[in-house]
Amino acid sequence: MSTKQGYKWIAARIEELDPQVDYEEIWKLSTCYYVNDFTMNILYSTGFPHFMLAPSGGHTISRGGHGKVILEHQKRETDTMNHFWKWFEFGPADIKTQKSIRQVNNLHMKYARQMPGNFSNNDEFVYTMCWIGADMHRLRLRLGLPGYTENQQIACQKYWNEIAKFFISENGDITGFPTTFQGMLDHLDYYENLPWEHSEEGALACEHLLQQFDERWFKGPLKGLGRTIILALLDESAHRVHRLPNPSKFAQWAVMKTMKTIIFTQERIAPDPKLSTPEKKRRAAEKSIEKTALANTTAP
């Protein structure tokens, strides 16, 4: 059995697990060890333009310019990613994940009372979960890298099928989650190719998503690079519906080449991390608390 002591242990561990049973561990291994806060922010910034393809999505997120993504876009990203990290690390069977999803459901239903119908589209819920689960596979293929392995594909479908059981729409339980990984990909294609109309509120939210990523990670002479990264990574449907500009062909090539190099280096060359990103974050927080406590006890 592979252990965390090996130089390259993650891929070996994924392939020796049974995806029908160990799908939670496979998903965690596939996400929580290589993904850090920067790449999770990329997931957020490229995901939400897709979750707002329907005009109701832009209305829900922007709320006439009063949504958190507009007024507090850094806090909006942090709050959302805290939920994602919890789901990715602990999986659908864990009470911490289920509590987190209940919080999200309660928030959705709060806004559903203010905007009736905006949380009624079952396909939109299914699409969002399929996108979070399967878009990294699609991105890997666009970068020229191998997609998910068979074990990862089976585990991905099972993991998100279980997650879907805890979400609710205005009409009740979410139904019709695809029964195969290919079905998830087919649903993404179907939904993205619907004739969605442009929404000014969706475009406004996208602008703040671009600002959030750029402001969080790029300062001084690098300001603006974050916008280019996200615009280069967004696919055709997001550009089309939200009328987002395309970066230059050179910028597109540079971003895709850099992303491919980073992922290839992580997975094929650099030693696999022994701790997941959530574990590293908790240890860092504990050390910070200990340092503050020590400083307080030694202060004159």
C-alpha cells in the first residue's frame, strides 16, 4: 500500500483505491494536496461566470449592485472557498460537510424568498456541481495534459452524486444527477450550449470576480495580470454570454503554457506533499496563535 512517505505517493494511492468505495479519499487526494489558495481562487473566479450563464444567476449574485460579490468581493471569495475546502477535505458523509451545505441551502432559500424562481432550476444546480467536479478534467485536456484517470472519473461522479443529495432548490431535492462521469461532461456541454441571453448583472459580477482575483494576488507592476489569467482560462461559453474580452493570442498561449508547466511539475517532478492544504492552513493558524500568546505573556 502506498504511504505518504513515498516521493510520489498520491497517484499510486489513487490508483490502488476502490473508487466505488473510496471515492471521498480519491477526491481529497485529487484536490486538497496540489491545490492551494491561489489555484482555489482560480476555481472560484472561473467557476462563477459559468454559474451565472442563466440571467437569473447574474441577478442572484449581483442583486442590483448590492451583492457581496460587488460590495465585499474579497470576503465573498473567502467565505465561498471555506465551504469548498470543507467539502473537498471531509466529503459528503462527514457531518462538517453536511452542516456547511445546510448553511448554503439556508442562504439560498433566504434569497429565494426575495427573488422567487431564481433557485428553482434543477438543471442549474446539477450543472454547478458537474462543473466543480469535472471542469478540471476538461481544463487538463485543453492544456494538453491527461484528463482524470478511470478511478478519478468514477470517484468524481460518485462523490458529487452524494453531495447533490444534500442540496435543495425551491422545488425540493435535486434530481437527475448524471449516473456516469461522461454524463457529467454531457450535461456541461448541453447546458453551456443553451441560448443564454446576456445579462448586465452577470457582466457586472464578472467584472468584480476579475477585480477580486487581480487585487488578491497581483500588486504594483503586475497589476492586471490576474485579469489576463482568468480571461485566458475561461472557455467560450463564459466569454460569449458575458461578452468578456479575449486576451491576445500570445497572452492566451503564455497562461496556458504556464498552467501546464505548473501542473506537470507538481505531478511528475516535485515530491508529493505529505500534508494537504487544509492541514497546512490549520498548522499555520495554530502557530500564529501560539506566537501571539507567547508574545502576550512575555510583554512587559
